[in-house]
Amino acid sequence: MYIAKGKRIEIYTLTVEHVYEMRKWGEHLDPLFEDYNFPKLSRTEAKQWFHIKTGERKKKCYGVLNENGRVIGYLTISNIKRIKRNAVLGIVLDPNYLNNGYGTETLKAFLDYYFNELKMKKMYLNVARFNKRAIRCYEKCGFEIAKEFSEKLENQNIPIFSDEFYKDIRYDFTLEEGEIYCYYYKMQLDKSKYNLIFNKNMV
């Protein structure tokens, strides 16, 4: 089902056909971003993945298509609180389509749907502090940092503190008892600020 659109993108309720196409996405070469790579799945496994993701009661999933009808993104809202009217955003784009403005365009289109169609009051998201590109995108859309926290890095073999490739983002990590932890931001956007930024009528 179609839910929102931008100049170059359209957002739909996720279908299993979208997931089949997501298997063709490119890959992040930097191991720090390997969690954003879509897993290598058979058609049967992809169908199972779809049913698991869409079967969660407090979660909704969406596919993002570009102007050529290609599936270039995947959106989720999870931990949906229907009384407080808030949820946590997740967004992943095909690495082949990064740095083209699709992320910002997708998020702006989805925020309109989220606040004005779903009648939600606040959106949260978590982002790794080293992910400067994503943070810029979120800030363009009005998100603010609510707090900072750290989590153990899943891949402890990444040479954060020894490889010069990572020298500019080392401060986004810390060592605790010999293990690498990554700093994250919890960001938030409420409807009143969204309305103010995008000149929506206050309701």
C-alpha cells in the first residue's frame, strides 16, 4: 500500500517482493557499517525474514522506491506506543544510492505521514556517533540529540585504535576492560518542532 512520496521517491508498506529485490543491494566495504548490509538470503530465507519483520505487533515496515521503481531503502518504526503516540525509527538505504539526497528526501516524506496521517507525537532514533552522514540527515529534518550512551561493538576485530583509516573517528569509541565500545546518540523530534520547521499548521 502506498503511503507517502517525495520528488524522487515513493514509500509503500513493505511487501515480500520488495525484500526479494533488496537481496540485490550493494555492500558497505567498511566493517563498521557491515550491520547495515542486507543479509545474503535465498528466496525462501527472504520470505521468512519478511514474515518475521512484519509479524511483530509493535512494528511497521516500509519499502522505499526511487523514480525508476527500484527498491533503494527500508524503513521501520518499532516499539510503537499507541497511547503516548511515539515510536523508534530505523532506516537503511542501498549503499549504491548513498550521498544522493535520497535519505533526507525519504525521511521528510515519511515524517509527514508519521505525524499527520498516523497522528504520532514524537519520533526517536538511535545513531552511532561515528555515522556523521546519517546525523547530518537527521539534523536537517529537525532531530535533536536527547542523550548519549555506549554499547559494546559487535565486531571486536575492527582495528579502531591501531589503523590510521579510523584516526578521525577514534573519539567515537572507548576501551572498557579491553573491549571496544561505540558511542551512540539517542535523537528525537516532536510534532510541534516538525510543524515549525516545515511550516505545517499546528494541530
